[in-house]
Amino acid sequence: MTRLSTTRLTSAALAAALASILLGAPARAEDAHGGPVPPRVSWSFAGMFGRFDTAQLQRGFQVYKEVCASCHSMKLVSFRNLAQDGGPDFSAAQVKALAATYQVKDGPNDAGEMFERPGRPADSFPPPFPNDQAAAAANGGKAPPDFSVIAKARTFSRGNLTFLYDWLPFVGYSEQGPDYIHGLLNGYEDPPKGFQMPESGYYNKYYPGHVIAMPPPISDGQVTYAKDDKGNPVAPETKDQYAKDVSAFLMWAAEPHMMDRKALGFRVILFLIVLSGLLYYVKKKIWAQAGGEVHGLQPELHKAW
């Protein structure tokens, strides 16, 4: 076989492999979720310079507290985290008052017995069920997942050529988790004709396999937001807005130090750029001198030879 034929075969193989990757991406997304990919949402915290919206985080916590907390725990988040920088930015007094509304199991006391007391800012959010078995028994045999890191634990394949776009410098996209949560909360609908739906399930077009045990958790007007000076809600009281707000809050819960991480990363990049420039200048300076010295020695070496 000639070299030209080998080159043509190699090029054809590479082209076929690239085509299979590009054409196979949507198929993998379809196989992974059994349906359409959740839509991409424009989040305030996306991108290299993204930041959490404090007002949105406060609304998202309200949605979690009034809707989600009755089934889903958040064991890795403490009340005091709500007052830290880069988060919902509640005051210390608000956090203390909020924690006191919860009953937290503590002990043992001097008699060796467990007891309940009002919550403190240092306590974690108490789970709605005493254990996973009780949670499963109250929810059709399966315990609802903990929400502490749910926004980082859930993802999906976006397919098409978007995965190449996500790899570009300063563009990388890592908000699949909140996209999935937002899509899931808005994905409930009637099953298509001919779809076999079990009695204990609900149809959701973004859930893997489409059958989800959780009933639609939220609807328009279910949560009452604070009012502005004109008496209007500070944000639309719609299912879509609720889904965006609670998704943003869960993203913060999963990565509360995200803004500090991005700020540190930006400073490191600037430092590396300056360091690279200095190293290049020093290299040019040193080798320019070394080159001149070697060149100056060449006649003497020639004579000695």
C-alpha cells in the first residue's frame, strides 16, 4: 500500500470518527435522559465573572422553606451560612430568629436522654424525617434526596457542538445542575398518547425515563413574595420564576464559596500573565548576553584551533 493511500485512509478514518462524535452527541443526550435536553437559563452566577443575586437567593430560600423543606433535607447547610458573604446575606438577627423556629434534637442530657431544643445559628437544617426509612415510607418507598449538593450532583449531556463551545477559555459552562432543576420543575405535563404510565408516577419530559414519583411540587401563586414600595411583588409569582429562584439557591448551597473561588482564580490568572511576561523578558536578556559572549569567543577559538 502506497503512502498516499495510507494517508487517505487515515484522513477518512479521522473524518468518520469526528462525524460519529458530533452526530452521536445528541443521541447520547437522548439516551441519558430519554427526552429533550433542559433549556439553558441565563444565570447571574454563570461565567468567569458571575455573581450570585442576593435577592434571588433570598427568594429561593423562601421557596425551599415553604415548598421543598417538607420532604427534602439540607444536612450540610447550617443556619449561619445564610448570613455569610456571597450568600443570601441575611442579618445575624434574622438567622438567629429563623433558627429558633426549628426544633433540633440534642443530647444526651444528664439523665442520658435525648431532647429537643430551639435551633441555634450553628445548627444544620434539621431533616423533615427522623431517618431514611421513615422518609421512604412516607414517600412511596423511596426517600427524597438531600438538597445540600443537589445542584452539583445533577447534570446532563447537552449534545450537538455545545460541548466544544464550553471548553473555550473564559467561557466554560458548569450550570447544568441548576438548568436541570429548573427544567425538571417545569417539565410536568400530560403523557403523550400511547405512553404507559404507572399509577404512582407522574410524567415529566426532562426526567430520565419520564416517570417521576414526586408530584408537581409548585404552581403559580403558591409562594407570596415580598412587595415593593408600590405594593407589587418583587418578582413574578409564577412557577417558572419559583423554579429559577430555588435553582439559584440550591446552586449557592452546593457551592457557597463560588464567588471567592472565581475571584482567586482571576487573580491567579493575572499573576501568571505577569510572571510569563517577566520570564520571557529575563530569558531574552540572558540569552542575548550569552549569545554575544559566545559569538565574541568564536575568533579566538578559531585561531587556537
